[in-house]
Amino acid sequence: MVTRLVLVLGDQLSVNLSALRAARRGRDLVVMAEVMGEAAQVPHHPKKIAFCFAAMRKFAARLADAGWHVAYTRLDDPDNSQSIAGELRRRAAEIGAAEVLATEPGDWRLIAALEDMPLPVRQLADDRFVCSRDEFDAWATGRKTLRMEYFYREMRRKTGLLMEGDKPAGGRWNYDHDNRKPARDDLFRAGPLRFDPDPEVGQVLDLVAARFGEHFGALRPFWFATDADQADQALAHFLRHDLPRFGDFQDAMLANDRFLHHAVIAPYLNAGLLDPLDVCRRAEAEYHAGRAPLNAVEGFIRQIIGWREFVRGIYFREGPDYPQRNALDHRRALPALLWGGETAMACLSHTIAQTRDEAYAHHIQRLMVTGNFALLAGLNPTALHEWYLAVYADAHEWVEAPNTVGMSQFADGGVVASKPYVSSGAYINRMSDYCGGCPYRVTQKTGAGACPFNLLYWHFLDRHRARFAANPRMGQMYRTWDRMDGAHRAAVLADAEAFLARLDQGDEV
């Protein structure tokens, strides 16, 4: 019987992976590889690369201990072809393999690369998700609009999570209204569990420092979990210490607290170190045990079986061109401030410094600070997509592209969101303490000291009036704009144009 190759990618670190279930332990050869073709596909954050490589090495050792034959290629192996396809060809030639088993990758580029192999590759469905691609397509077919809330309810019914018979626990599907409280500094907030690098991780850190030291982002200190046991400990720590207050403050932002009550487990979920349904069931158990309130547990579960599953369905349904969509024709180049350049805007400065140091920012920082700024300023959404893909440790294209191209930038024309997520500085001021330390004044509407979000907000609405004026969720904004004095409107637009000109010239803003 001819030995087959079994491909395991860096975001497929799950012992129940469909390709492993279809393989013959002790006979087929598992292929794993650290390659420049993936590590440098965009300029990934050094922490992200280190997390991926360290977790891959530990998972390969776990498979070997369990009796699998594993061929693992390290980045600095002199025989490394530096691509996934190249490593499969090399290993096939070494053992005479005639077939590859693979779990379908999470981006169209790798799917196409496997389809273009000179030997047969059987791509199996990635069934680590609650909703299969076919199931999502069946749900979506015939609907005028695809909205996460209704999909989420179907996932609740399917899984039984937070259900009382055929009704939602507490009588409501969604407790988001209760989860919008601003936070205050708290010296006793636990934050995520941190792990000291062991010798294996230390070797990876040295390699990443040598090969990717010029990439945006701080490599050290490095504290991520890098195997399933550590990821499980991180989850247990969150459930015990932070889940009870997660709901109340999940949208809040503090200059001196980068994590608040967030779990920071998305890197582990998206790499395969945690199982999403198990995570949700454990959170649900905290509610039933009386240790966490319903608004916190529902909000947490919705992010996983609702939003995470929904955006995956969107990514695969919309097809390979999705990351290149640009419905609003925004073409401005990314400014240097996104790569750590100086800015006087406190909200951006804090969020980007956190991104640089931690390879992490929570969803409101991504959506309503960097994403809001990018949309208002008309930044190119494909370039922005590549930035988000590069700088966050949890970013894989299937989950990141719909969040950026769809939810954040409205570049898909409304597939994901029913309206653009834009706001003036008032929202950021309400949900954070950033504005108090900013040289711009959030209450000022025009002039040199006006908050740029105030200027750009109305500039965005004005230039896209033909598209959005008839949107029922945006009519009030346009009525407010129209009631303003004509001279005031002209001053706002002129100040916004002056700000954008400084941005284009590379001046500090």
C-alpha cells in the first residue's frame, strides 16, 4: 500500500482534523512546514510568526508522540523549498507518495495552489466549524440580505446553546444593549494568562528575530500560549476571572489597560488549539452555575458561533475576489501612522502602539478607531485588508477579510453590513478615555484644534451622499447635515480637505 502525504497547515493544529481522521496513523506521512511563502506573504507581525511556528513545532511533536510519522521542515532547513506546494512535491519525491490528503485551507490562494499540484490532492471539508460551507449556502440562498443576527439564531437552535426548549435563555436572543458601558481603570482586573517562553519557544523567537526583525511589531516580550494545554489554561483563566464582566465592558477602551476583560483566545481558536463549540459550552456552564451573567455569556458565545461562523460563510460564498472589492472607490494609500509613524491623534496612537507591542487590539479598537479612520479618510480597502492581515496574531484571511472589506470598510457594497460603521469623535469619547489626553478637542467641530473624526465624518457623508442618503439607517445623519448653516458646512469640508492633504503629504496629523 502506497504511503500518502497528509498536509497540516499552521492554522490546522487540531488532533481531530479531517485530514488526520482520513489518514492511516503509522503509515501515512504528515507534512508540516515553516515557509517564507506563507510567513512573508504579507509582512506579518513578528509575534504572529513566532506564535505560528512555535505552535506548529509543538503540535508536530505531539503527533509524533501519538505514533504519527511526521516530516517537519523548519524555516532555516537548507533543503526548504519555502512554499507549501514545494514541500509537498519534495516529500512526495522522497517516499514515492502518489496522493495528498489535506483539510481545505482557509484562504482561496492556498486552495488554488493545492488544486494546481502535479499529484492528486484530496481536499476534505474543514469540519471544525459549527456551520459547513454547504449549510451556510443553503441558509443564504434566496435571502435579499445576509444579516448575522438571524444566522446566529439558527446556530443557537442547532447547538442548543443558551436555549430553553425552543426559546432563548432569558427570553431574548441578544443582550448587546447591556454591553456598551464605558470602563474605568481597575488595578485588580486579571487580564489574559501569560506564559513564559520555554526553550523551544526561545529558539523560535531567535529565528524570527533574525529573519523578520524588520517587520512592524515588537517580538518580545512574548507570552502567548503555544500548545493546546496552555490554550486550555488561558481559557479557564478567562472563564474564572474575566467572563463575568466581559459583557458590560466589551466595547470599552482604556489607554492604560490594553485587554480589559477580553479573553484574547482568538489566536488559539483560529490556529486550532481550542475547539469553538467546547469553548462555548464551557462558557454556557458558567452561566448555569451562576458564576457569569447572561449578558456576558451570550455576548461571548455570539462572537464565536454567530460572528466567527458568519464571516467564514461570507468569505467562501463571495469567492476569491472578495479581498479586492472596493465599492466606494477609495484609493488613498495607507499613511505612515498605521506603521507606527507619529500622530497627535490619541486614539490612533494608543491603538497602533498596542497593535505594535501585542499583535492584538479588540474588536472596537479595530472597527471604530483604525477602521473608522480608514473609512472616513478613504484609504484603499485592499491595502488596509493586508495591513490587518499582517499585524494581528489572530488574523487569517477567511476571518479577517469579511471583517475588514465588509464590516469595517463597506467595500463589499453591503454584503456584510447594512450601513457603513462611521462615527464622529463623540463615540470614541463615550467609550474610551483617549480623548482627555488628546491635543485635538473632541467637542470642537471646525478649526485647527477640531477632532479629525468630526471633520472626516461629515466629509465622508457628503462625498457619498448619492449612495447613502436613501439608506433608512442614515437618513437622520443627512437631515442633521442639511440643517447646518451653509457657511459651517463649507468650513467643515474645507478643514477636512486640508487634513487629508496633510495626510497625503506625509505630514504628522
